[in-house]
Amino acid sequence: METMLLSFVGPSVKAEWGVSAAEEGLVTSVVFVGTVVGSCVGGLGSDRYGRRLGVLVTALVTSISGFLCAFSPNYATLLALRFVVGLGLGASHVLSVWFLEFVPAENRGSWMAGFSCFWSIGTILVALLAWAVMPILGWRWLLALTSSPYFILLIFSCLIPESPRYLCSRGKINEATLILERIAGMNNRALPPGVLTPNSKRRADNSMDASVTTLLLMPEDGLATDENISSKSHSTNAFQALWSHDLTLSTLLLWLVKFACFFAYYGIILLTSKLSNGKRSCASVGTHLMQPKDSGLYMNVLVTNFAEFPGNLLAALLVDRVGRRISLGGMILLCCAFLAPLAVHLGEGLAITLLFCARACIEGCFVVLIVYSPEIYPTSCRNTGVGIANCIGQVGSIVAPLVTVTLVENCHQKEAVFVIDLLLFLAGVACALFPLETKGREIQ
């Protein structure tokens, strides 16, 4: 919600304080700059100090700064607070990684697809909320109301357990066992017999030694094991682990895919704004990009936001059946195909339909990435790896408006679509080069 509302706030801020068009755009850009920093800091911090603390700090920073934005007395204060909001949003991947570390391998993709539905619900709620609130109460009320979900998370913070996988990677076996016993008790189940260990040894046939049953299967074939890095507590070691022999290629490919997907996601949103009224000339995009009282724009944005639900469903059906790499690459190339016809001027209805399909595919890509990105890395550097990859992706979200809007404003819609499609094609090729398929595998 905090990300999507940026589309509606800028014009109202410009009207109230008389800022320039560049300063209006900065209200959005400063949030993405904050997410770049927050992704790195949040990842490094949660790998060093724990998942639970990372979730709580993220919720605290985002909720308080988001709420205070509604009381900003001037433009400079609003910019500063929106940057802090960006810091919290950038670290929000900590929550998805925390959740993933509790989910069993056989249906992890479906669980994470369900988890991702809440992002889609948020995008729809913020569009409806903006539609209802902006014309009557204004942008300050919208900012205050959209900060409420994080306050709800804070209320239930006492119920959030630490990740047992993280505790095992830090050698805190007793604490991990207590959490697992509490979870088993809540589900009226007994823990499997055996001894909880931070690492488990596999035989050559990839089966477990019958003499020891472990509750957490930490190492995986083909990946660096936690025993090599978990004893190093300093954040620098977590970053260095990303460049180990087993992880370097996956890290670089993940960066490319993240950059392309973030660029395409926000490029599609901007194209939706541009094509919300086919009668407007390309030169007027700067003035109509997000008019707060344009009901046609609200409707088209709302319609394309609903595309995220079939995207989530498509990802849920594919990710645990055909695998991460094929699912991700297939949806990226399918998104590329849906965008290609937009290189020529089409009717508004057909254009919005194509954008709906492209939005569904790119949302499906993000669902797969939420599953696949953490699975690539061992527990001791998992959030660091995902956080830095998200940082690279957020650079794509910063560049997307600069490239897409500039090209469209200068009547170069074909070139704007070409740039998005080129990045998606390269990302699709990158998916075929990932060295590891993690479908059905226990995470380290």
C-alpha cells in the first residue's frame, strides 16, 4: 500500500505547495532511494541479529514514519519522512524470508503464492482508498490510513517466533528446539523423534543416515553449507559468502532478473497511466499521469491491479509442479509477448487488456522470485543475498520512470516498450542459466 499510493499523492502535493514537476517526482523517487538502502541494511541486519528483530524494526520504522507523513508541515519534511518510509519498505523482504523458513519444501511455492496475495490485496485496497478518500479528505488522510497495516503487525509482534533455522545456523539449538516444541503443541502434534542439529550429513544417494533423524535439513548438494560461514558473525562475511564458488553465478543472474522484473513492473504501471485515455496526446502525459480526480484513470489502475490475482494463481499452479526456473522464465517471456503489441498505438480497451495480461505475468514472476531467491542461499547469508538482490531491483524501479516517462512524453512509446521487452528477454535467458533447481528441496 505504501508503494502504490505514491501514484496518487504527487499531484496533490504539487497543487498544495506549488512545487515544480521535478520536485513532485522526487516525492516518489526518494522512497525508492530509501528502499535501495533499506534492502541492504535490512538483509545484513536480519542475518546478524535475527529474523524476528528484523521484522519488528521494519514494521516500526514504516508505520511511524508513514503516519507522520500525514502531518508534514512542508515539502522538505515530507521528503525526509518518505525516505525513512523507503528504508522500512526496502527491508520488508525480511518478513517473506522469515515465513519461508517455516514452510515445508513440498508445497513451499503454493504457500508463498498465498503469502504474495496480500501484496495484491494491498494494491487494490490503496486504489479503492485513494478513489474514495482523495477527492473528499485529501492526501494527508490517505497517507495516515495506509500506514495502519504495519501498526496491526506491531500489535501481534509478541506472537512472532524467531526462525528455528536462523537459531540453528547460530548454534542456538536449545532455543530452536523450544520454538519447534511450542509450534508442535499449538498444532496438537508431537515432534519427530531424533536430535536437532545445525547440519545433517547425507550419504552419496542423498538419503539420511538412519541413526540420526534431524528436524531441520540445513545443507544442500551443490551449495555452500552453513558450517563454512555460520560461525562468522560479522556482516562482511555474509556479503563475502555471496561470492563463493557455488553462489557467484546465481547471485549475478538473480541481480539481472530482479532488475528486469522491477523495471518491467513499474514500467507497466506507468504505461497503464499513459494509456488510460487514448485521446490524450503523448505530449500531455506529464500533466495527466496521475490526476487524483480522473475516474477513468482510477478504474484502469484498479482493473490492472486485479490482474495480480490470476498472476498469483498461475505461479501457485506452476512453481511446485514444473519448477522455479521454468516457471520464472516462462512467465517473463510471456509478459514480453503481451507487451510487444503495445509498440504500436492500439485502442484503449485492447491496450488495457494486454497490460492486464502483462501485469498478471510479471506478478507471477515476483511470486516465483519470493520463493526462489531465498532458496538459493544458506541460512547465514539468506537475507543478505535477497536484500542485495532487491537493492539491485529497486534501482530498476528508480530507472523505470525516468526511462519510460521520458520516452512516452517525447512520443516514443515504441522505444519505451522495446526497452522493457529487451530487459525481460535478457532475464528470460538468464533463468535458463541458473545452476540450481530448488523444487522439492529443503533449504539450507
